[in-house]
Amino acid sequence: MKQPAPVVFLLDVDNTLLDNDRVIADLRRHLTQAFGTESQERYWAIFEERRTQLGYTDYLGALQRYRDENPRDPHFLQISSYLVDYPFANRLYPGSLDVIEHLSAWGPTVILSDGDVIFQPRKVERSGLAEAVEGRVLIYIHKEQQLDDVEKHFPARRYVLVDDKLRLLTAVKEVWGSRLTTVFPRQGHYAHDPTVLTMYPPADVTIEHIADLLRYDLPALLAAGQPHDRRPAAESVKPEEMKKSAQEPDLRIMVVDVGGTHVKILSTGQETPREFVSGPSMTAQEMVSGVLKATEDWKYDVVSIGYPGPVLRGKPVAEPHNLGPGWVGFDFAAAFGCPVKLINDAAMQALGDYEGGKMLFLGLGTGLGSAMIVDGIVESMELGHLPYGKGTYEDYIGLRGLERVGEKRWRDYVEDVVARLVAALEPDYVVLGGGNVHKLNKLPPSCRAGENTNAFRGGFRLWEKLKETSS
């Protein structure tokens, strides 16, 4: 039996992540061109009949029914190809994929949709949504009647459901109660139907656009689902209230800085970091076990992890060069039992050192960490693996290069590499961090030394409002 996740995010597709009204408008135009106005109106009449009968939209089934009435029409192959090959990715609402990435830092994201067994899965796949949620897709006929199956596949202590239909949000809230936070994006024609808006109670959270979820933090989202005095729909929880709640100081954050030689840990309310030896054979599970053992007397609500390798959408995409295996695909949130944000370690220290503008961060440690922040947007980089001399930048100014050529020549290489990167990237300033920065007699032009302890500051900042991209 699966262990329940702290929180699971359930996301509808049509008019929640994807502008289905525009898909239908495109199909209407195409049908009119292929069949004429009268025939396309007949198709939509059949479509609505089947939606009433089945409880979900069935584009291909309606087309088959129309074909039964007009078996000799030569345009059916063209229409079916148009439906199957439609570029759904072009109809995603702005920010949809960013929202999935934003939420996935706290728990699994799951597509929860109604639809047929052919067209709806095709839509989810071709839009890129299936990949964004790492294949976690559930498609039912009446999803509000399948909540036991949802819990079987994705057990959780808390759920957040994002859907443009108040009817569905209300039905699920009646079953899951305070375990659920309902989020209502007012997108599409259903979400603006005045009859519907007066028929059902307001959602826990109402937003105008799906991208508005980027402004929300986990503690306030979960708090919104708890029992409170019901407000009118126009007064459901607003972004500014969420922001205020999310910035309250009661969120206890533990920051884990994973390095090639040591793992260092600091938590809210603690003054002295703790650490233990890592080394080239340490696995992800061994890291977690070491952290839990070292902090067994600490209390925390969420965890930030600085990871010494490439990260995409909050997850490692390659095993670290200087540690053991088992990091890619590891479920850190389940292992720690709370929401986790994972970011490249250089990007985390860069966040701690950032003072505005366009900053390049280079970490002179076991390898060469690198990140850029431009106007608050973080981009982790892997500059250390770019070719240089007879190897890579990391081979020359990482720990291996320092040990091979000695401090004097190593300093020359550092100055040369920094000059090349400054010329190419044109930052406003450069911060040099990492354990070996103190071995430089003087800093290269436009550089200042960062403090390794600023990695902890970056980990705390992860739960604030700085923007983050691929890290």
C-alpha cells in the first residue's frame, strides 16, 4: 500500500489548463469550411445530445454519428485527421506549465479529467500536459464519482483540486471536506454562467487566470480549505490575502545543502548548522537518512535541497558527478514526509547572494557550480562541463584542477575562465562562492566573494516570492 503524500494537486484540463473554448471555435470554423453551415450545426446538435447522454464530451463519437446519417460524405477523413492532429499545445493557457512546475515542488501533480478513451488522452498527450505531470493522468466519465479510485492511485493527507466547474468542486468538497482545497479559475464559458455562480457555494480560492496560482504558497492554499465562515463568491480568498498568509513567520523551513564532501543543514530557529560527511558513494537515501538522524530534535514544515547537478521542474535529471547513484527519480517529499523544493546547489547559493540586476554566480568547490539571476529570475547552468583546454572548465578550476596544477596556476585559470564567461554573458556583477574561493589572493574584476552560508539564505528564499525557472 502506498504511503500517503502530504499533498496531491489534481488539475482539470478543459478550460482549466487548456482553452477548450478556442478549440471548439477552431473546430466550428473547420467544419463550416468542410461541410457548410447547416451540416456543422447538425454535428454540434449531435455533439450536445451525446454530452447529455454520456456526461462528457465525445468529439469523435459525434462525428461517427454524423457519418451514420451521411455515409457518402468524403470529408470525414479530413475532419478526423484534423481532430487527432490538432495542435493542442498552442491552446494551453499562459502559465499552465509554469503552474504545474510550481505546484510539483510541494507534491505530485495529477491530471484529473472527464472524457472519452481516445480523444481526451490524445489531447492530454499532445498538449504536453502528460509529460509535465510525469504521466500521472486519470480520465473518468464522472470523476466526482471516482474519488475512491483517485485515492487508491494517489493517496494523500490533503488534496488541492483546480477545476473551472463549480458543480464538480462542490461535489468533491462534500466528500473530502477539510482535506480538500478547491480552486476555481474563472476561465471558459461555464465559469461565467451567472446561473451556475448563484447555484453553488464559492470555491475556497477563486482566481481569474490559471497563472494566478503562481502567486500562491502552500501554507495559505492548505489553510484556505479549512472550515471558515462561508463568504459570497465575490469574497472568496483573494491573492493578496494568500500572500499575506504565506509570509507569516510560522513556516519552519529546513535547508539541506548537498556537497561533494559534506551535507550541511540549517533550519528556521536554529543558529548553528549541522553537517555530516557525504563522499563519492553517498546515495539519495543515505543523504536523507543522514539528515533525519542529524536533525531528529528539529521541527520543520518544509524542506529546501541544494542538489549538485542539473535540475528540471524541481527534480534531478542526471546523477551527480561527485556522489553515489539513486538520485534521479527519488521521491524526496515522501522520504522527508513534507513538501520539498529541490534546486541546483549553485542556484541556491546564488539566491542567497543576489542583490538585484543581472548576476553570474560561480561556485569554486568540488566541481564548478554556476547560475545566473536576471531581475529575480533564477536559471541554473552547467557551465563547468563546457570544453576548455584539454578538458572542461571544471577540470581546470574545480578541485581536481586545483590538486593537479597547484594553487598558483589554478588562480590563473580562475581569472581566465571568469574573464571568458563575463565577456560571453555580460553580467552586472559576479559572485564567486564555494569552499575554494578563499584560496584566491585577489578577486578578478567585477567580482565579489560570496559566503557559503548564503546557501542557507537561498534555501529560505525558495519559499518566498523570488521567481524561478529551470532550477
